[in-house]
Amino acid sequence: MASPHRFHPSVVRANDIRGVVGRTLAEADAYAIGGAVATIVAGKGETTVAIGRDGRTHSASLMDAASRGVADAGIKPLRIGLGPSPMLYFAVHHLNAGGGIMVTGSHNPPEYNGFKLMIGQQVIDAASMAELVRIVEQNDYASGSKPFEDHSVRDAYIAALRERAGNLGERICGWDPGNGAVGALLKEVLDGLPGKHHAINVAVDGRFPAHHPDPSEVKNLKDLQRLVVREHCDVGFAFDGDGDRLGIIDRKGRVVWPDQYLALLARPILKATPGASIIADVKASDALFSTIEKAGGHPLMWKTGHAFIKRKLKETGAPLAGEMSGHVFFADRWFGFDDALYAALRILDALQSEGIEMDAFLDSLPVKVNTPEIRIDCPDELKFSIINEVHAAQKSALADMIDIDGVRVKNADGWWLLRASNTQPALVVRCEADDQAALSRVKRDLGRLLSRMGVDESPLFDGIEQAA
């Protein structure tokens, strides 16, 4: 291996590595990451690491560099090539690999890239990430030389999607992978499905010419909304750049938010396993938790972040979990990882099972008014201290507070959430109430608190409010 290496201080996070290529991230980082993951895997007696990539313009070269790092540490790289992150997660299971490296910038802009890492069949945790950094900085790699091996898992992955999805019915569906990695196999998936399917923005293009690949933003769903209305689709599905986040549009062109479609997914599962835990993150609506409870389930609120949710799913044995960013995790008939393609198929199965269409289901949910996820720019070095100040102030005021991830405060009007983003220099806000007047009061209360702490509260009043 090469000499000791240091990462740019901004790129290493608790569960992944992400940066701007050519500025904070380079092939030397990819090589070091490959070597360090291989070293950790070797220490557990494993001999292989699966490696995949998304469609960004620099992902192929970063995958090559990571593969060299793995091979030079004496572990065999199993290269699965271009595809969504869930296909890499599937490959780790299918190939019984000792770990995994997915080269992806996820939902970030085109100049970004990064690495989602697995040790065994689990997302890397904070302790293993700290060990990875130590190995890199101290040049403490295992040594050896192994050849690359190319392993296509496309057919096996697509077959698993179909076999484990259930009864999909004969619906008309719209699909928008947003020029992301899902487009690499979407046609093959759709060719085997019943019903009629219309797909747009399928060609994989790491510049994302159609729109930014983040379905949690309403503006990125406009193409799909137009498609659904034009083609009289029953439902439409959108994906992020690496295919682990799902956006949904109903036949009326309305956005179906993740905490809404999670309620649909939970219903047939709870009929089969009454009393099961269903996990959602702290940004989810009270309507979701009450719907789960009414359906005979145990609603469990947990920290935002795919790694946190995956671990909680495994720890509790819950069959289903989701978060407001659009990550959905199935242990029921699936492997416990977040997979937006599989979640889309399970939506069709749930609609068929419940004998309902998405628009009718949306209309049946308790009515709430809430904001979408609002981001307020805040330097990484300040965001956690601000959360701590808010927490202390609310504790002193004896507020009805949940503090498992940031601060979620409930009052007579509704609730607000303030937390530090896991991936960006930002504070994240969400507010909810029973009606518009109450929501305005919730936002004003939080705005005054932020203003006293020197935080710009104006983004609270720029967001698009939505019915839930």
C-alpha cells in the first residue's frame, strides 16, 4: 500500500464518506478506502469485498481506484459494475461477501461523489469508520495481491425483486429514475411486470440533465407529475441518484409523502403480524404513528439516517421501517436494507392487497398540515452546539420534548422538529399542526427561538406547506 494518507476534514461522516471530486475527494482517497475496508474485513477472517458504482462521471475511476486498494490489501474485489446502491447491498448477501463498497454521490449534485460502506452485511458503524481512518492515517493496511473479479448480479437481483414483491395487479404506472443508476436496469424490471408502464429520464447520465435526482424535493417531481397526468397513470414512482430513496405521485398529480405511503405499506404487514413494530424517523407525521397504532402495530420513532434505521430494524426485529427522506427498509420478504425499487413494487402489492388506489388511500388518512423538510444553512462546526442550546432551553421550559435526534417539541398547536443534518452543513426543520392557523403559530414560535440564537429563521416561511 501507499504511504500514510489523510482525508479532507469535511468528507468523513459517521456512516459514509462524501465530498466534491477534485476539491475534497480524489482517487487517492478511493484507493485508501478500498485498502482500509479490506483490512477490516481481513481481520474478521473474510476474503472478498463487493464493489459497485452509480452513473456519475467520476464513479468508474473511483471504483477502479477502490478496487486496487482492496486487491493490494490481499482481499479479492468482486466488481458488480453500474447499478443502484441496493444492488450492491444485495450483492453482499448474494455473493456472501465480507463487505461492500458502493461508489455513489447519492442525491447530491453532480460534482459530488462518495462511498457507502459495508462491513459484513451491515452498514459501517462509527467505531469501524474510526478504525478505517486510523488504518489510513497510520498506513496500517493488510498486504497481499488479489486479482479483480467481475460478477454480474443483475439477473439475480431483478429475479429477487419480482419473486419477493407479491401480487402487483394490473395498474398503469409512471417511472422516473432521474437519469440515475436505477435507469441501468429499469427496463428489465418493467418488462417482467404486469400492467402498463411509462418511463422517462431512463438514460444514465451523471450530469442529471432532466432534474436533480432527489425525490424529497417537490421541484424534482414535476416531470413525473406531468407524466402521470398525461398518461392517466394510477401511480408514479421517482428515484434518487443511487436508487435508495423513493418518491410517489398519485393519479391526481399529488405528492404522496414517505410517512403517508409508509402507512399504506404497514397495513398488510400488520394484518399478517399483529403487534409488530413499525419504525419511522423523528420527522414523520403524528398521523403515521396513530395510523400504525390503529392498525394494531407498535409505532416506534427513531433517529433519522439510513444507518441508524437499519440497525434499529435489526435490533428490534421490526418488519418495516422508513424515513421522510424516502428510504424504506423491509425485513419482511426482503433483506433489511433500503431499496426504492423494491419499495415501489411493494406499494403495488399493498394497493392490491388493500383493494384501494393511491389517491383514495391518501384521502383516507387523518388530515394534518405540515411543512416539507426545511433546511437552514449552518456551518458543521456550529450546528450541534445550536441544537444543544435549543435542547437546554426547552428542557428548562419543561417542554413536551423528544430528544432521540435533535429536538422535537409538542404543544397545543402541533409540533416542531429541529435537528442537525447528517450529511450537509445545515439545520433541518419540520413543523406540523391540525390546521393552517395552528401551523403558523408553531412556525412563529420556533422562528422566535431561532432568531434569539442568531439563526436565520426566514426559511421557515419560504417552504411549501402540504396536507398530510
